[in-house]
Amino acid sequence: MNINYKNIILIIFISITTGLLFNFYKNNNLLGYRVNSDIENAAKSDNYQDKSKIIRLINTSEAKDFFNKNDALFIDARDSWEFSDSHILNSINIPEYNYNPNNPIIKLLDKNGIYITYCSADDCDLSRRLATKLKTNGFKNVFVYSEGFEKWIELRYPIFRK
Amino acid sequence: MKFLTNKYFLFFLRFLLGIVFIFAGIEKINSPNSFFNSINNYKIFSDYISYSIVLILPWLELFIGILLIFNKYIKECLTIYMILLILFNILVFSAIIRGLNIDCGCYGNSINVKASYTKIAENFGLFFIALYLFLYYKNITMNE
């Protein structure tokens, strides 16, 4: 039996239609994906529909500026055991995996303050996810320090070590 | 070598391929955002291509898995299956070469598999099973 190319195209076509339909009927899903790319493109974006969900990425020098001026609170999104081992000096720990808006620590935080979330490095997305969650809970100024703790250590900036 | 064309053995292989893809597909449909992040971590695709992959790929995997289990359009499914596996392997390999330490995003959120040579070996295993079924499809039908 030879391959019937029409069937291949048919299978792919059915997948595409189902995918699009599914996304269409699941409310706002494509926008849901957009939230992630908003994080990446926030700096240059003007015409996104939902500005409240935009989270800005900051680089090491900006993060260091905030750190020096003591303007912002650094939030470590990693596990508590990683945090207890070492973290950016004066940062607090809110593990992303069991995030709960009723957490007493989160209730203590001022919603108008400046917060910078970080995790281990460029390729971990805990900090982005935590920032999205904080943002949806009404925190106005949340930034993501995208290069992460590894870069911070590499540059020998102040850290706490056990 | 009789067992190689044994119909229960062949059924088992087909079932295995199907289950792997159905599982992968459902997991990705379940957690589109984390799948999107996994794709973005490879740092190859632009956002719009990533959206398209998130929308389409899981369903393609799911349908192929179902068709394989129900023994319909076997050759066509296996062709797509092998092409997908080769593409996945190229992606994972490129990630390893560039020294990215990332989740491969193969099974969505539930199982976190690192992009590594083990993953490539696993994909090649599936690839050769698919190739074997593809080449001996005629014998399979004769046997059944």
C-alpha cells in the first residue's frame, strides 16, 4: 500500500481546525498566551489591549539601581530550600509553586510598592509566573529580573549565604 | 524471528506509540501556557510561530495517537509521526549544543524531562519502532 498524501493533509487539516475551534471556544485563551509575550515585549508595546497584565523585564544594571536605592523589595520565586541556601541580600521568599494570595506575608505587602521577582537564571520562568500572579492580585509595580540569581552571583553583588 | 511479525507484538508496538502521543497531546492541551513557555525557552521561534505550535501540535499528536490505536490510516500517521520525532530531535539537539539547560516540554506540565541526550535516545527509539511498523505494514495486514 502506498501512502495517500491526501490523508496526511486531511489529518493535519483536522488538527488545525480543532485547535483553532478549541481555542476560540475556550474564553480568552489566545489572550492568555499573549500575557507571556507581553512580558517579553512590554518595553516596546503600545497597543496591547490589556495593559494591566503587562510585566516589565529589567536587566542586571536596572536591578542593581533599585537595589542600591533601596526602592524595591526583591522576591525570590524559587523553592524555600534554595532560598535558605543563598539569595539576594534582603530579599524575601515567596515560592511560586504553592502561591496563595491569602498568604500572611503577601497580605502584609503594600500593593503600591515596587517588587522585583527573580529566580535562578534566564531560562527559568518561575519569576515570570510569580509576577503574573502578583499582578493579578492587584500589585501595581512588579518587575521581573530576568537574568536571575546566577548573573547576580557572577557579578559578585551582595548576597546572603548560609 | 517469528515474534517480530506476531500480531500481538505488532499490536503492542502500535499501542505504545499511540499512548505516548495521546498522553503528550492531552498534557499539552491541558497546560497551553507552560507549553508556550517551553517553546519560548528554545529561543528559536518568533511569538506567532510559537502560538501556532501551541494551537496545533497537541491536537495533531492526539489525533495521530487515536488513529494509531484504532488502526486507521496507519501509514499516513506513521509518516507524520516520524517527521515530528525528527523535528523534535533537531530541536532538542540544538538546545543541547547551545548549552541551554531547559525542560524539553515534551509532556507538558506533568513530567519534567530535561532536553538531554537521553531524550534524543528515547525519541530515536520511538522513531525506529515507527519505521519498523511502517516498513512491515503489509506483513501486519497479512498476519491479521
